[in-house]
Amino acid sequence: MIYNSLLNYLVISLLCVMSFAQTGNAQGDPKKGKTLFLEKCAQCHNNDMKSKSTGPALAGARGRWEGQPNSIYEWIKSPVTVVATNNYAKGLYAEYGSMMSSFPQLTDADIDDILAYVDEKAAGGGKKEDGGATAQTVATTKKEDTGFNYGLAALFVVLIAAVALLGRYVNSLSRLAQQRAGEAVERPKSVMEIILNPLVVKLLIFSLVIVGGYTTVNNAIGLSRQQGYAPEQPIKFSHALHAGQQKIDCQYCHDGARRSKHGSIPAVNTCMNCHAAVKKGPQYGTAEILKIYASAGFNPIANDRANYYFADSVSKEQRLATYKEFLEETYKAELEAADTKGKTQADINRQLETIVSFIGKPIEWIRIHNLPDHAYFNHQQHVIAGGVACQSCHGEVEKMEVVKQHAPLSMGWCINCHRQTKVKFDDNGYYAEKQAGSDYHSYEKYHKEIQDGKRKNGVTVEEIGGLECQKCHY
């Protein structure tokens, strides 16, 4: 009898722990919400939550939907349905000129998580997500995000102890009842005997298998994913300066994105198109530009085009002497002023030491985005045929000092994008009604439905085969 009672108490206690965990998360988990936001919302909404983008600022979104005939959950899951009857939704559609993607797969708990992250971010909380994060910062963030819940563990231990003590008390009552009934009195059970009861042990082992299996699978899914990875590069190249302030188009440097499968790392010659003239940067002076010169073999003090680049016969020592002369001329005024805050000969010598390993060698940039070998991704298909903006996958690179991996690049993230992204049929020869030189009307059905007004919400990538396995795995 005592064992059945103990088992019942233990099950009730475990249910209480699970209920506590769910109750503590009723208002949403910002950590889970961050992942969902980056996967589903970041393409259209500003990450500071306070500024408008393709879509409205999300700060205070929950409050703006209070008192509306439809809930914010209905709006996120099916905006097309809500906008037909809700004046507030109609106003959003009119203001931004496009319909928000539907997310029927999101549960109410998922939406609570997203809104919790929105509120935290709008209030200035959470992790800083600028481009200045280093690999060490990212590692620390990941460690914190997967931290052990000590409070919940302590509660579990307390409940187990309570169950054991309660079991002893029930055992004592049972023995007292046997004594009064004149029956043989059982030997009193110790706390350890109660805890190590076979039924309790089986239940604990079963729970450990379930929790351990879930944790193992969940962690295995995240293997090789490096969202937020921001390694320190061999040259301090600021995307915020080049793509942001100077407005250099992404595809000027990464020209492979519109021509091939790969986005490609720009050759040093691409850097020299500008830096043959721009010899002193506003942020790092000549220190980082000099590394480019060393790699390209550029002579910064040459006066005629024929001698702009060193001949192969010019030794490393001769090149260093030229770079020293260039630095001394560049900082001549500071050197002569002997200002303790200006450049000194020691500073110049240190700069020369940093460029030795670059002389005559390619720049060894550290790769950030790396898909597994079994996944096929074609930049040209997305950039040219699909018209996808670079920021959709890479985030607001123009605001990043140090580039990081913005999106998880997981299979689920790609599939969700294909489910939500509308195909740009207008003025796009790739999706023409009839392919040139062919009698096969590949997209005739969709063009006709759009022209007849039967398809007002466009065609998603999913509808033209974007979820077929062989498109990415063949």
C-alpha cells in the first residue's frame, strides 16, 4: 500500500514541477523568441523593435492589438483573413503596401516567445547584437543561452525529499493501523529504501531516458550551426564603413553572387580598385590598408603606372623599406611634432611587423557561412532569378563592424522561407509565362490566375517546387 501511495505522490510531484516550468514560461521565453524572430520576422522588421522597416516597429505590438476584434495571434497566423474585417489591419496593409506572410505553423506559445523577445529588446535588454561581437563573445552567449536551470533543479530535489518524508509518514501510519488491527507489523522503511523503491527507480530511469533523448537529439540538430559566429579577420575590414557609410553595393565586391553558385570572397585586386588612391582610411589609418598593399605587391610611393606594383625580383626587405618610407612620409607632420599622442617611430616599426606575413601572399580570410556538403545552394538563383536581397539571409551587414552569421541557415529556416516568399513574376524573364524557344508553358497557370484576379496573394516558392527534396539534395 505504501509503495502505491508513494508512486502516486511522486507522479503528482513531477507533474507539479512540469506545471511550474510551464507557468514560469507563460509570458514567453525571449531566448526561444529570438530564434523564431530571426527565422520568420527579421526579413521585414527592424531588429531594434523601435524603427520601421519593410514592416512596422514591433515594440508595443501586443498592446496595440488589445481591444481589437481579432487577437494578435490570429493576425500573425492568418493576416489575409484578419485584414478583410479588421480596420486596424487594413490600416497596416495600406500604410506598408504589402501583406504580411502567414505563419499558421506558429503556436500561441511560439508567438508569446517572439513577443517576449520583442519586449525585452525594445526595453534595451538581451544580448547586444551589433557586428562588433567577437568569437569569444558568441561562445559566451551560447553558453549562457543553454544555461542550467538551477532553480527548477532545486525545486525538484526538494519535492523528492518531501515525497520521501511523506512516504515515511504514510509508512508509520500503515504500521500503526496494522498494530491496532492485530496484524503483523511491517519493519519500518528507511528514507533510502523508500526512494530506491523499484517503482520509483523505474520511473526515474524512464524520465532520464526521455529527458536525455530529447536533449541529445536537440543538441545533435544544432551540430555545425554557428549562428552569431563573428571571427576576427586578418584585416580589420569594416562593412559598416564600406557598405554603410560609403554605400558600396554588396555585389561590387562579392560579384560571384550574381554569376555563380558561390558568393565569393573578393580578390585583393578588387580592394585595389579603390585603395590605389585611398591610402589612409578614416578608421584604422594606414595600418590595415598596408596589409592589402603587402599582399597585392603594390608600391604606394611609385609615381608612374609602370612601377605601381613590385616586380617578382624585388625582395621582402626592399618592399619593407619602401613601406617604411611611405609610413614616414604619411606621418611626417606627427613625427616632427614629437606629440606624445601622435605617431612615433616605434608605432611605424610595429606596423611594419604586422605586414611581414602578408607580403606576396593571399589574404587568408576566415570563412563565416558554411553549409554542409550535402546541401546545394545557388547564389545566382536567389539573387538574380529570385531577386532576394542580401540582407534577407545575411542581416544588415551595412551596420556590422565585424560580420557575423545572422541566420541559422538550418533546413527548417530555408523551408519556412520558401513557404513564405512570393515569387516575383513581374518583369522577370526567368518566370515568364512561356519559356523562350519552348512550347512548354511552365508558369502559364499562375500568370493566368494572377491576370484574372483569382490569385491576389501571389505565388510562393513552395508552389513552384521549392520544397522538393531534390532541389537541395540531389
